[in-house]
Amino acid sequence: MTTLITPPDTAGARVLRGFGGFARARETGILIALVLVIAIATIKNPNFLFSNDGFRDLLLTPSILMLVAVGQAVVIITRSVDLSVGSTLGLTAYLTGRLFIDFPGIPIIVVFLAGIALGAFLGLINGALIAFAKVPALVITLGTLYAYRGINVLWTGSDRINASDVPKPFLALGTQTILFIPVLTIIAVVVLIAAGWYMRNLRGGRELYAIGSDPAAAHLYGLKVTQRVLVAFVVCGALAGLAGVLTTARYGTVNSQVGSGFELDAVAAAVIGGVAIFGGSGTVWGAAIGAYLLLTINRALPILGVEDFWQRAVVGVLIIGAIVLDRVLALRTARKLVEARDK
Amino acid sequence: MTESAITGAPTTVRTYKNYGRPLWRRLLISREAAVIGGLILVVIVANATVYRFGTPITLNYLLLDIMPILFIALPMTLIIVTGEIDLSVASTMGLSSVILGTLHEGGMPIELAGIIALIVGTLAGALNGFLVTVVGLPSLAVTIGTLALYRGLAVGLLGTKAVTEFTEFWTDLAKSKIGDTSIPSVTILFVILAIAFAILLHFTPFGRGIFAIGLNDEAARFSGIRVERTKFILFMLSGVISALAGIYYTLRFGTARGDNATGLELSVIAAVLLGGVSIFGGRGALHGVIAGVLLIGALGSALRLASITSDVINIITGVLLVLSVVSTSFLTWLHKKRTKPGGKKTVIPAAKG
């Protein structure tokens, strides 16, 4: 190749290229699946989409999982995993209710900050243990999953927060809509856009991908691996904390078991959305769409005449299907690269 | 060698020490010994301070309660030593419990239903193994998927119903004791399985292959170990043992429900890792794992008797798990720090591996 042909950089070509990229992106497949599920469910029962409640629930239900899945995706991209998010969510949800009971009239924004701060602190403990002691994230966060849940049960006991303990404006936040869009969804989408932009465009985000692709190479290249991994866990914890606050706003009642089992849903959402479990690839967008698909399917199944008992089985098939698809795509890309090299 | 044999010239024989450390240090300064020591310490302290800890009934309930974890910890150890993981074990338990229940409710004798449940468990393990070894997917992601899938099948088959009609002979057997002792009869089955797994892991070429795969699966493949086949067999073993644990769980409590044993996979993995198995693979021993399960069980039982609520047990399980890995990496760091400068403590090359 002696002459380098650059394609004409007209607006039309840019749009075409952008469209090609969109069509080929891994996230598009999940998005199409999501649209299909919504379409089929709506044909079967128009109320699924075309009623006030249906439309609201469609957007509202997955918002909390979406926040946690975004945090989880950031951690998984750095080749770690955070299993303690469910426990973190439970602890912050209880803290939220406790603050309203112990300090009547506390401003809502302070409660939000306190929840996020507690989540970030719990994430910091995870991150510090993993980054400084150089031990596997799976083990540490499995340990803190138990520990945080234990602290939660110890603190809560058989006590529970009821909807009457929480001020009305805060509860309203959980179901309120602005221009037909629930507030919770707006919060989740703002966080998603911020995280997506950071991961795609900023140095910190790109370094997280580099660390996930090859931690040793990233270290040799001079990236601050320890510091970045620590930040990833703090972000994941903070998002789980925010999700905890929103859980209280959404449901009003909090007992000591809120959020148990959430960690697997969050990992599942990320995996369905194309975030490779061994790091270095995938986007937070994918994880967010994965979260939507996961919970929308759950809601669509009863409409399609499948008993809701089978929901988990469908989720399982979905996860396995997603990783098999990723594998096939990866093999095809590898083959193409080899062909291109041998030419 | 052959050259010296032909010429007959006496070559200087270089001898290597078989081990870098003397026998007592190898036996006593190890993760397994620390866990066993911890177990003995807990038992002694609890015996002296906790009222009724030493009574036979405590031992009986302790063993009955942790038996499913003990069962599944055996294949889980082997799987984690190869560097893989199986998160679907508790769901397989639930599935086998439901299959036993529905078939028995349909009029099938328990023996036959149990065998079918074991076969289904084996198939569940085989699907995991297929996806991991043939399709080449990471086991963490695969078994998160099958965790949801098998649990979904279990809940889907039975709904919110529960099957509680079981032949008394079998439910009694699950709770029976050996003679006049307070040890449950099911312990005999466990001991047989534990011996079988210990021989398989520590005294057969297959078992050495498991360690080799965990240390470096490329190298293991080049040295002639059938990596895929080994992993496939281990996942099937995990499936069948999980199904067995599921049958035991069903008979012990006398109910088959779709949500039986939910979340047990994390307890199993916590116990295995506490017992000194490295999550990176290639390191671990069964006696440490069994001591790890017993340690968590004894600690929980002692605390419950001392009327400390069960949540503290969760905290302690978690903290123990974190401490056990952090301490290992701290000790390694300390060892490196001590041996590195000056070269006083030379590392003998032959001692490696």
C-alpha cells in the first residue's frame, strides 16, 4: 500500500459510517431484542405500552437495576467483579429510612448524599482490599457480601421501615413523572450518560479498558492500576448506594433482606449487554440495555401466557445465549483478522 | 546419563533436596494447618464457655445442617483447583429436589425418583461442562446463567407448591444416627465420598492433572493432560453430587420446593476458599476444605447457642474469608521482603514446584 486512500469526510459519509458502526455494535442486538419483546407484548396486550401505568412501569421498573448494572459494568471492564452490590444496596436503603426516622425534617438531598457516601465508603473498603492486597475481587466481595449483609441484619434486626416513616415528597419521588418520564428513570439515564461519556471519551475511562484487557501490560505502560481499580470500586459502591436510596423512595418498605440476590442480576445484566466477564470490552450502555431487557422480559412473560414461575429459566437461557453469541462473534473477528494478516 | 554409562567415568553426582523446608514446617506452617488449628481452638473455647455446646444433640444438628455444604465442597474444591468455578450447584440441588418431589407425587417409588434426580443432576453438570470446555466460555459467566436456568426450571416445575409426602423410611434415614452415637448416618456416606475424592485429587494421575491445569493449563495441555476432558468430568461430578445433596436436603426437611437451598453456592465457595484453596487454581487440599466447612459450622453453632443472633455469623464468615486471603498475600509479601535483599536466604531451585 503506497497510497493511502482516505474516504471523503463529508457529512453524508460520516452519517453512513456512524450508522454502520451502530448496526455492527454488540449493543444493537440487545436493543433489537428489547424492542421485539416490547412490541410482541404490546400486540398481545396494548396496555403493556399504551396505558399510563404500563408506560411508566416499563421505564420505572428497571431503573434501579440499571444504576447497579452500570457500576457493575465499570468494575467488570477492569477485570474484577463486585458481588457485594446487593448488600451495599440493602444497607443504604435502610440508612435512608433510618435518617428520616431519626432526624425528622432532614432535607432529601442530604439523605441522597449520605446514601451515596455510604455506598462509596463500602466500595472503598472493597477496592482497598483488592487493589492493595492484590487479592481476587471475587473472594473479597464474596466476603463483604456476607459482612455487609450481616451488619445490615444486626442493625435492622426484625425492625422494618414502613412507608409511613418516610416523608411524602420523598416517596412521591419514586413514582413521580416529568413529561411522562419517571424521575427515577431520569436520574438513571443521567448517570448512564455521564458514565458512558466518561468511559468512552476520557483518559480515565480508556485506562480502565486498558487495565481490563491486560493488567500487566497496563502496569508496564505506566498506568496507575491500583488507583484506577480503587476508583472503579468506589464508583460501583456509590451507584449501588444511590440505587439503595431510590429503592426506599420507590417501595417505601425496607427490611433487612432488601437487595439480596441483586448482585447476580447486576452481573447478568452486564453479561447480557455484552460486557465480557474477563474485562476489557463492552460498554455501560450495553449493561443498561441488558438490565432493561432482563426486567422487561420478566414483566412480558405473564402477558405472553408463560407462568411467571418460568421467568428465571428464561433469564438463564438469555444469559447463556448472550455469552455464546459473544463467543461466536469473537471467533469470527479473530478469523477475519487472521485472513487480513495473511493476505 | 547415557554418556557417563558408556564411558564409565565417575561423574559428580549432584543431589537435590526433595523439599525446601523440613517436614515439620511443611506440615505445620500451612494454610490447612491454620484452618484445622482454628477449628480446634473454636471447639475447645466453645466447649469451655458455651453452655450445652458439648452435648451430643449439638453435634448432631451441626452435622445435619452442614452436610449439604460438606458434600458439594468436595467437587467444588476440584473445580476451583483447576481455576474454574461452579455457581450453579445450589440451583442443581433445587432442581433435583423438585424432580424427586414431583416424580414421587406422581406415584414413583423414591428409589427410582432419586436415581432420575441424580441423572438430571449429572446432565445439568454436563451442560455446564459442555459450555465451558467445548464452546469455550468462561465458567463464571456460564454458571451464573445456569444458576438462573436450573432454578427457573425447578420453580417452574413446581410453582409455589411443596411436596411433603415422602416415605417415612427415607425421611427417618436422613435424620437417623449411627447406633447410640450422636453422629448422623449420612456421615458414613460423606466419609466414603470424602475418601474417594481425596484419593482422586491427591493420589491419582488425574488429580495431579487437576493441579497442573490450575497452575498453567497451556503447559498442562503440552504435557499430555486432557484439559477439556478433565474439566468436563469435574463439572459432571459437581452436578451429580449437588443432586445427591439436593435429595438429602429434601428428605431431611421432608419437603420438596423450588426454592430449596437458594444461595447455598456462596456458602460452599466461602468454605472452600477459607479452607485454603486458591481462587486462581493450582493450590488446595481436601482436609483443609473439610476443616473450613466444619469451622464455619462450629462457629455458627456456638454463637447460636450463646444466643448471639445468626447475623453475626454472616459477618464472621465474611471477615474470615477476607482475612484468610489478605493474610496469605501479606505473608507472601513479608516472605519476599525477608528473602530478597542480600540473598542470605537463597531459594533452592529444586524446591520449586
